[in-house]
Amino acid sequence: MDRSRRGEVDPFIVMDVVEAARQAEEAGRHIIHMEVGQPGTGAPKGAAEAVARSLAQPLGYTVALGLPALRQGIATLYQRWYGVDLDPARVIVTNGSSGAFLLSFTALFDAGDRVGMGLPGYPSYRQILKALDLVPVGLPTRPENRFQPVPLDLPDLEGLIVASPGNPSGTMLDRDALAALMAAQKRGFVSDEIYHGLHYGPRAVSALEISDEVHVINSFSKYFSMTGWRIGWMVVPEDHIRPIERLAQNLFICAPHVSQVAALAALDCIDELEANRATYAMNRALMLEGLPKAGFTRIAPPDGAFYIYADVSDLTTDSRSFCAEILAEAGVAVTPGLDFDPSRGHQTLRFSYARATADIQEGLRRLQAFMASRAP
Ligand SMILES: Cc1ncc(COP(=O)(O)O)c(C=O)c1O
């Protein structure tokens, strides 16, 4: 049977690293995981308890836009985090931010529309756009702009996706930089705010603080430590609610009911989530000290998230085989930059520091020993 061209999306290379690390573990090796973009912790306890209490209910479909209490809870979060007064009617509960991208891109763009995004950046934006017959336009960013696009970088586009803090760089757009981009690209502006809550200096600015004419996308995966629960949300302009509701009804029916129950409880688990953030802050400090000691000196200053992006052009021209070497020799799994930047990523690596601090310490020790043994 013939297959479609738009179905021919690229693989997620980090998953190859995950598989190689799994094989090494199966063969009896101890591996430190700095490749995966997810917290080492599970859902907050309050979320698990709420789920346990809910299991006596049928947990059938919910309405497509999500449980009203959860939409209200998320709206309240905007008051708590940003001082923004948000009408809960504009909050749509989704199957992770991944589900929100599908709804957002479908609602905003028509086949053939050109949608920009900074490189390096989260790879699935490009692949989801391609699968929808949209045209991803990678915008190479520069370290002096904190690996974020600037208005001068923007060609004629029907849309723009920004992420602050970004993956893989962890760098943020400050309020002026975000506002300048929003002014330069009024059409189809999508702000991926999935790493909000995970900052180590000033907090991230939401696009909603600047304008209502945006799609803001967020998730319970990262700050709320609930990757596998597949639950996220989007905030859209009032006149987009009904069209997206129709799409959500038909594409997903609803986000998983049990995850909506968990997410509602997770909103209140502030102490546990802030303790996770304190762990990341400690890990980040260890990484910023330990990576240069190992010889990874060209690193982007990470404002948030839990990644460090390193330019390794002084060490290799082939990040994929360099990662394989680090895994085989040092027993540390790290991600080649190719997922995030297909042209420059052969000379970059992404290190994740979302695991326990003891793992980070051991990983850094191994990286330092490996690099010392490799030095000429
Ligand atoms: C920048 C960014 N956006 C979105 C996602 C997808 O997250 P989820 O679908 O779990 O909400 C990720 C996952 O790593 C990410 O890094």
C-alpha cells in the first residue's frame, strides 16, 4: 500500500540513545541518565492520593474542554504565577502539550503555511507541522541572543513558535525580547511555556502577560513531574475556544479523566514541587561547575528547565558517535544536538540534570575521568 509523504517524519534521535542505554543496562552496566528530558521524580503525592480516591468512580469521558474545576484551577495558577486574571473559559485541557500542539497548529494554520521556530529547538514542532502538511521554517539562533530568535531573524511567516525557557538551551526570552517578537509576528503566535515554574533566577514571562492574541501551551509534564500522565493545557483567544472544542471533540474526545483528577490535585502540591525545583537548582550549580572542569567549556547559561546545551566543536564533528563513545566509555547517556538543530547539532550535546543529585555527582565524576583519559 502507498504511504503519504507527510507521514515521513524524522525519528527522535534521543530515543536511540535511550535504547542504547537500556541495552547497556541489560548487559549489566550501570548507566547515569543525562539524556532524558523528564524528572526522576513521580507525580506529587497529593495527585496520587486523589487518583486513589477517584478509582471508585466510573471515570468516563469528560467534556472535551476538560473538567471545569481543573480549568478553574489552571486559571488560578495564572494569577499565582503571573498576576494575570484569566477567564477559565479560555483554558483547554489537552493530552499533554503534544496534544495541544496538534489542536493549535490545526486551528491556526492551513496546509502549506510557513511556521517558524528557533534552532536549536524542540524537534517535535517540526515533525508535527510536517505531518499536518505545514512548512516548518528553522531559524538559526545565536548565543548572543540566548539561543532565541529575534525580530530581525523573521522571514515572512504565517506563524511562529517560541519556547522560553527553551529545550535544549534552557535559555529564556525576557519580557522585552518576547514582546518584540510578538509585535513582529502578530499572526499565528504560539508560546510553548512547558518549562514555566522551573527557573533559577527571575521567573519566565508568559506571553499572556503581553497579549491575549496568542496560543499559550503548557503541561503537567515538567514542573508538575507528570510526564506519563499525558496531561497539559492551552490558553487561547475567546473566539478560538469553540473551533478548538470541535477539533478536540473529534480528535481526542477528552484528555484522560484520571489524569485530570491527578492534575487538579497537583496544582496544590506546592511544597513538593518546590522541593523538586530546589533539587534541580542544586544539580544545575553542580553541572555549571563540573562540566567546564571536564572540558565542556562552551555552554549556554541555562535560565530554566533542566538542560545544559554545550558546543563541542572543539572536541568533535560527530556528536552522535561522541555520545556513543561517552556512553560506552564513561557509562553516561547524553543526547547529541542533532534532534534540536539538524545542521549545527553535529557539534553540540544536551545534558539533562533532572535526576537525583547523587546521580549528577556521579555522572560528572565519570565525565571528568573520561575526558581526562581522552585528552592528548
Ligand atoms: C519544549 C517542549 N515542549 C513540549 C514537550 C512535550 O511535552 P508533553 O507532551 O509531555 O507535555 C517537550 C518534551 O520534552 C518539550 O521539551
